Amino acid sequence: MDCQAFVDEQIASIKESVGDGMAINALSGGVDSSVVTVLAHRALGEKLKTVFVDSALMREGEPQRVVQLFADMGIPVDLVDARAEFLGALKGLTDPEEKRNAVTNTFYSKVFGDLVRQTGAKHLLHGTILTDIEETVDGIKRQHNILSQLGIDTEKEFGYQVLEPLKTIRKDGVREVARLVGLPAELAERIPFPGPALATRIVGKVTEERLATVRAATTIVEEELASSGAFQYMAVLLNDRATGIRNGRREFGQIIVVRCLDSVDARTATAVELPWEKLHRICQRITAIDDVNRCLIDITPKPPATIEYI
Ligand code: XMP
């Protein structure tokens, strides 16, 4: 691919489609939405409104960090606090699909839907990539929120048109564009992180307290495994407890699972063989988290497992 030609074409095409109107996009900090934000900003300048929705499900400091990285590039991003909406929608849910739907619906129908209406944007930019389209059409995933490929006319149903500047390229192409347009490595090389965020890393109920536990474990796993070169690594909070000893007393504490995987496109994955010393260190740090007394390593490949736990 001629990367520069791709960038020029997409900028010109966004400019032409949006014309004098307003466009909106949601930035998650993942490489796809980050690239879309840069391309759309270059095409539209002040006619673009970019929002980062704080769903309460993000990693430690993530909303502020992503907004700051874009501010450093001269791209303004509005941080929208929707923590109460998401926590409310997830309250009491334990079924994986119900949890996913709660997050998706809160995002599209409520939070983002309201923002689109408020701004009067007629165009919405989305970081759909070619793999997302293929997996949606094949029926492998419903999670990519791809509307047109499912036969939904967004203009008729919601009053806006969806623009998908990355829909002809895959993740490796997106990363190439990311480097070319000057995104910092922290964004261009970011490991995949699912849309429903830490809600996919909690088995059972999603509460503020349980989020704090899995968030602390996620920070540790990401720090320890950043240099592993793995495709994806994560911490998961189980919906079970185990007996342990803390400060000489017996406690019935929480269990964290650590997963570190190699993959090319997330369709299949295998566990990375990590040095014993590294595993010990991760275990030590994770069991120092309040109320956590077990750290398990999950070596199951995909298939039969999926990458995430819900
Ligand atoms: P699974 O768990 O299906 O995950 O093996 C495959 C890849 O997709 C990511 N993933 C998601 N991404 N929304 C997303 O945007 C989701 O609901 C979602 N579920 C899983 C996962 O992190 C892995 O990279």
C-alpha cells in the first residue's frame, strides 16, 4: 500500500463527504479510532467534534491520558463523563451477552446518540477496518457495531451517514498509517482492548469495587508484560473466592487470572511461554492487591477458549 496516497485520498474524501456540515467521532484511544481522529481532524478542523466517553470501564488514568496525548498533537477532544449511565445499565447483570448489550446500547442509544443530536452532526466517523467487516458479514461477531453491512440505513434510521475511512485496510495497515501521521508509539502500537473494556474482564457483576480490583491488576499486568511483545495480555477477575492467609489471618479472597497471548488477527491465539521469574513477580504484585489472594495463569489457546472471558 502507498501509505501517503491512502492518507491523502481519505482526507480528501472526508472533506468532500462532510462539506460545510459538522461531523462527530468517538475516540477510544485504540489505534483505529486514533487514526480516524487524526485523518478527520486534518480534513475538517473545527467542523469535527471528537469525544472520549468515560464509561467507568477504562483502565487507570486512561481517559485523561488519551485526551492529553491528542491535546499534545493540537487535536481537541471532549471528555464526556458517562460513568453513572454505564454503571447503572450494568447493575446486577451477570450474563455475558446482556453485559455486552448493556454497554453497546448505553453507548449508541444514550450517550453517543444524545451527543450526535446535540451537535446536529450529519456525519459520523467510525474506525471500522476490513477484518471487522469480514467478521460481521461472516456472522463471527456482532460486536463491531457495523450497521450498513447488516443492512441498516443509518441515514434513514438515525439521521446521519457513517464514514469508515479505514474499511479497506487491516490492523497492520492501520498501524502503518498511524506511524506515518505521527501518532506516538503509545497509540500506534497499542495492544487490542475491547470496546466494552474492563466489563469483559470481570466474570459476574460489574461494580465500582470489582472494577477497582481488576483495574489495579490490569495496571500490573500491562507494566510487567509491555516488553513481552505479545499480541495481547490481560487480567481477569473471577466470580469465585478462595481461602488465603493475610497478616496471619485467614481470609476468603478474590482470584485474578492472567492471560498473555500471541496471535496474528485474534481469530486464533496461543499462550506465550513466560519466564518463571516474571510469573512469580506478577503473582507477587497481584496478590498484594487488597482482597486478592490468588493469581492464576491461563494457558488455554483460542480455540477452544476465546481471548476474553465474557
Ligand atoms: P474474543 O474474546 O472474541 O476476542 O476471542 C477477539 C478479539 O476481539 C477483542 N474483543 C472485542 N473488541 N468489542 C471489541 O471492540 C468487543 O466486544 C470485544 N470482545 C472481544 C478481544 O480483545 C480480542 O482482541
